[in-house]
Amino acid sequence: MKMQFSTALLGYNRKQVMEYIKDIKKEYESDLSKQKDRLLELIEENRKLKNEVQAQNEKISQLKEQEKYITKVLVVAEQRAQSIIEEGKRRSLEELNRLKAEKQRWTEKQKEIRSDLLDFEKTIVHLLEKFRDDINYYASQEISESLLIDDQVEEKQEKKVIA
């Protein structure tokens, strides 16, 4: 701001110079007040931003702690799941082996029963053959006796007829 002063005795017009200084002072005070207000606004904004940064840092810290906790939980869960899977496989193998052994016992039992049945069948066949032979023997003896008796009766009748 450039100002031209009128000249007076012994220099510039004092009133004009004083008014100019007063105007400059007002402008300066106004600018200073605006700058103070702006500075206060910036300080307040800076304080809010610092608080926000602190809150965000706390939140980040909490999230990091949660992340660590979740990571640990996931690791434990994964280990537990792996343990459950391995235990299931182990039990399945045990059950499979038990069932195979049971099947083997039943297969052997079946073979034993089949062998016993075959032996029983042979015994029955042998007994039936013996029974048939005995029936044939006794039938032939009975027939022979019957024939002998018939012959003896005939001889007696012939002897009676002759006598």
C-alpha cells in the first residue's frame, strides 16, 4: 500500500501520516486477529486430528491384538481339526482291521461248519447205507426163514399126507 502525503511546514502533513499509521495499525490488527483466529482454528483442527490419529492408532493396536488372537485361535483350531482328522483316520483303520479280523473269524467258522456238515453228511450217508444193508440182511433172513418155515410146513404136510 503506497500512500502519498501532502507536504506541510517542516515535512509531511502529520494528520495524514497519523491516519495512515492508524489505518495500517487497524489493518495489521485485523490481519493479526484473522491470523490468530486462523491459528486457533488450525490449533483446534490439529488437536482434533491428533486425537483422531491417537484414536485410530488405538483402534489399529486393538485390531492388531485381535488379529494376533484370531491367528492364534485359527492355528489352534487348525491343529485341533488336524488332530480330529488323524484320530478319525486312526479309529477308521482300527475299525477296518477289527472288521477284517471278524470277517476272517466268520470265514473260518463258515469253513469249519461246512466241513462239519460234510462230515455229518458222510456219517448220515454211511448210516443210511448201513441201515439199508441191515434192512436187506434182515429182509433176506426173514424171507429165508419164511421159505424155510414154508418148506418145513410143506414137508410136514407131505409127511402127513404120506402118513
